[in-house]
Amino acid sequence: MLTLFTVGTASTTTAHASSAVNNYISSQNIKPAKVTSALWGGFPKNAYRHGVGKPEGVVVHETANPNSTIYNEIAYMKSHYRSAFVHSFVDASHIINIANTKYLAWGVGFPGNSRFVQFEQVEVHSKSAFAHEISNAAWYTAYLLHQYGLKPNDAAYDGKGTVWSHGSVAKHLGGSDHTDPVGYYATTGKRYFGQSYKMSDFYQLVHSYYYDNFNGSASKPSSSATATELDKVTYTKTTATGKLSSQYTNYRLYNHVKNAYANTSKYSWSSVKATAGKTVYINNKGVKDKAGTTWYRFTFSTAKNAKQYWAYANAVDVD
């Protein structure tokens, strides 16, 4: 939900339990919507505090209006932008960018406005719609971080990071007393999944999308079909056992370390009958030279010809 203010004051701003929502998104193979550009020329264009095109993170909002649609919200914002506006809107089917993210928006007051890209989520009213909206919002957050050369970093704990709720901005930076989208996440998650959805769950999904889709690199996404430079990986033979972690579904199975080979294949967790706590037999470790991320190669049995898989380290708890 937006923080309203007068135009004159707007010139400047670890491990967790398995998430039922994130698991549903993974098990249903939900794919995020494409970003629709519908930029409106009426919004003011003011630079962030470090300059045009230099945001420091992303703020996630929620409209707090259970009876509105994404198009109604966009129309209302265009009529009331002098009080407040954000860059984009997200619902179960859409990611619509209406204000140029190179310039600041007026959604959280001072000093947050001069620091962050901001988008609103429209309230939805079904299990599937909520899962799709969360997927869209998390992917869009990862997309924006990648676009502006930022890495995922949860700001909830210390007020230093790149992924913010409106509530975290209010708590750590001031300028508002709003707490969204925390309440909406909690009540809607409980209603449709029997479990409150938390910002820490959302952050895990952002983290997963960032490293699965954008390879953790800090450069703008390209629509061209240019070849992707392969990552260099340092491998170490390892003999250990482990178990699939409670957050394994936030990641993917591969036949090689992701992006280390030109022809890398993905596998679904269901294809290996995976469950949290399932034993794995680790035989290799790979550390990406640039990103510093760790990956494990493992099998699900001790049979001589057991099929081998690679997964990001957070998917496995090593004994």
C-alpha cells in the first residue's frame, strides 16, 4: 500500500521452514508472466539519489483493496499520481510496468523514494491466483535486481539490502507507518494453503529465480539471442552423505553445474521422487569462480550406475 504525501516533500528517499506456497509453485511448474511495458508519459521524472538509472533495491507493496483489478488500480494511479505512484503493478496474470524504472517513484515517502524501484500487488482471491501472483512478483523482483546490477539481499533484518517490503522501509528508514504486504501474505497464505506466507519465504523465491534465471550476473537482460558466456567452475572430489533440505524445491536439478556447459538439462524433483530429508550421496563439489556459489553432485542410491545430479548447495544439508 502506498504512502501518500504532498508533492512538495517528494523530491528525495537463513534458513526457514518449508513454504507451502513456494512448494506449490514448484510442483505446479508455474511460469511467471512476461513484463508488459505500458509507460505513461504523465509521471514526473526525478533521479534517484545516486543518479538516473541507479536504484538501490526493490520495494514490494500491496494495494489493500480487495475489490479492485489491476486495470482499475492503474487508472486510479494515473489520476492521483501527485499524491503517490509506483513503477509497476502485478496480479496473477500480469506484470505491467507503467512508470520508467530509471526514475524514482513516490510510494514510501522520504527517504525510500529516492532509493528503490517500487511495485504494487493487487489482491487476488483463489489458491492458484495467489501462487501465480507470488511467482510473478518474485520473478519481477529478481528481474529488476538483475537489470540494475544488484544482488539479492534481504533487508528485513538490518535495513541493509536490496529486497524490501513496505513494512521494512517503514521500520528501518521511516517515512511511513505501513506494513504491507505482510498482512496480505499472512492471511491469504493461511486461507488457501493453511500456512502464513512470510516475506522470508518470498525472499527465498526471489533468490531462487535470480540464480536460476539470471545466473547471478549483474548486467541488463537482453532480448537478443546472443550466446551466453559459460561459467568457470572449480571442482573438488568429495565423499559425503546428506539430505535434501527443507527448501530444496526452491532450486532445480541439473546434469551439470548450471551454465557451466553449453547443453545443460533440468530435471524435476518429482522425477526422482524427492522429499525433504531424502538421503543423497555426494561425490563432487563445484564452486563457480566468479559468483562463488557452491554446487553438489550426488546420487540417490549407492548403486554403481546410479544417475548423478547437480544442485545448488542450499538444496542439500550435508552431514
